Amino acid sequence: MIYVVCGPTGSGKTKASLVLSEKLSAPIINADAFQIYQDMNIGTAKIEKDHPLYDRHFLLDIKKPSDSFSVQEYQYLFRKTLEQLQKQYDNIIVCGGTGLYIKASLYDYDFPKDNNVDVSDLEKLSNGELFALLEEIDHDATINLHKNNRKRVIRAITIARNGLTKSENIQKQKHEMIYSDVRILFINPDRTKLYENINNRVDQMFDEGLVNEVKNLLNNYELSLTAKAAIGYKEVISYIQGELSLEECKELIKKRTRNYAKRQITYFKNQLECEAYSSSEQLIKEIKDGINI
RNA sequence: GGGAGGGUAGCGAAGAGGCUAAACGCGGCAGACUGUAAAUCUGUUACCUACGGUUUCGGCAGUUCGAAUCUGCCCCCUCCCA
């Protein structure tokens, strides 16, 4: 059985996954886009290296902050890792908050190979022009896409220039999970409590030395575009550079984390078939009591 | 005590007689999502028994066919001089 423990940041996924891991003697595959990075610990709320269960984790600390990363690579690593682990374990836990990584790994998502087609001509086009162009070459891809979502419009055009269009690629998939026996446990706490929790956790990160962690990162690495996008890191960088006061920096991180949590909830609720739990405590209780698990 | 400027939806902030239930930003809520996803983007946000109705722009009383916008009084806030 594959147990996916998911939920927004600050919902207590890690705690619950550890309890479940002990109970089932199962390994844990990380499904968090930023916990894959080494030396990004405090800001990603990663389990400590000296934790007794640290060694049960996979896809944790596997990349340098200077490396870029993508869903495609994650999907590849996930499937490879899972295959290996399944030889040894009956139960496997997947824990993380990056919905797309989870979905792309579990379902038959198939990312086209990048042939490095030239798309430099697209940069100078307006959103409207890009959208019109996409309508010509892949009208179906346009249906659920807003013209202002420039990034995705460009990606869809790029895919089409690669060979198969995005919609053709999606059509040829069955939209089914490629694994059987998967249960997705979704921790969806009360909103007010979640937000409070996030606010407190950010303050705690600063107490634990987030600023120093970021300083060390800047000294040791040329951060990749992906690593640089992490909430809690980009803001502290602005603080270090004097663009924000400490207070502004903290508040901004809290706000962006709350916004992010909201987006995660939307994703889990609507993109995955989840069993919902109202708190990590509830999940943990059911695990311990052996209810349903 | 004298002088100046203010009080607008959850917050910030426009509007200076009808086109205003009130721009815009933030926050909130809802949603999309197939190579940066802690990203990118969209919708919505006074209230209601909602193709219509009800009550709003510090308070009260006026002027006017019509007021957030004009007048009077009152209550608060900020700054400057005492």
C-alpha cells in the first residue's frame, strides 16, 4: 500500500508521516519541492538530520541549491525510488505538499522530451499575440488557459514546436493512476488555526536562525532559479540586501505562506481523490488506534 | 486656547451634486493547473428570499427633483503654534 500524506504547509504532515512510518515500518518518500535541496532546512521545515527516523527518508537533500529541478525530474526519481523500495517494503509513505509532484508521479503523466527548440521569438510578443498563436497551433490547449498566463501559453507553444502538441500529449494519456493500492490522506485543518500556525511557525524559523541559513546559502552557492523561488528565502534575501526591514520581511513571509497554503488546499481538494482529515492530531489518533489504517 | 488637515466598504486609498454599491491596491474567499508548482494565472468580495430588492461613505438636521460630494451643529483623529 502507498500512503500519501498531504496537506498545506503547517498542517502537521511531517509529524503524522513519522507516526505512520513507525507503525508500518515504512520508508518515507519526500514530495516537497524544496526539501529536496540540501542546506535549505529551517525555511523548509525539514526533519533534522539527527532525528532517529531521518534515514527512512528518500528524495530528501538530494540536490544542491545551485541545481535547478523540475516535475519531470521528480517524477523520474520518484518512480525509480518507489520501484526499489517496493522490493523491500509492503508499505510506503509519500509525504509532501507539492501537489503537482504527487499527481505527476502517481498518474500516467508523460512529459514530452525537450528538443531545445528555439522560442526566442516569443519573448517580444504580447500576451494576446501569444494566445492567438497558440489558438492556431493547439486550440484545445487554449480552452482551460487564460491569455494572461504567459508562462503556460509559452510552454504550450514550446511543446507544440517540439512535436506533439500539449493537448495531443494529454489526450493520449489515460488519466489513471499507474499504481494500485494508493490512499491519499489529506490533512485539511480549520483555516483560522492553520493561519495562526503558519504565523507562529515563521516567527519560530527566525528564532531558529533562518537569516543565518540564508546567509550561508548565499556564501556557498549560486542559487538556482528554482531554489531562489522558495518562500522564506527570497524574502530574507531582500532583507539582507536592505530592501525590507526585518518586520516587513517576516510579515511578507507569513502572508505568502498563507496564500500558498490556500492554493495547496485547492489543489488537493480538486485535483486528487483524497480522504480528508480535519487535523494531523485526528489522523495520528486514527493511525495509533488502527482505525481504518 | 489659536491655526491647518482629516474621518469612504475588513484595511489602505480615489471620488468633490446625477454616468457611484462607490475606481485602484492589499487582505479574504473561490477556482485553474501535465518541464521553474513555495511557481504561474483567473474569478469574486455591503446585505438579501438575488435577470430583482434593501441599507451605505463619522453622527444628526438641512438645501436639492437628486448628496459620499453643498450648508449648519455635534463627535472623533492627526499636525503646527501656545
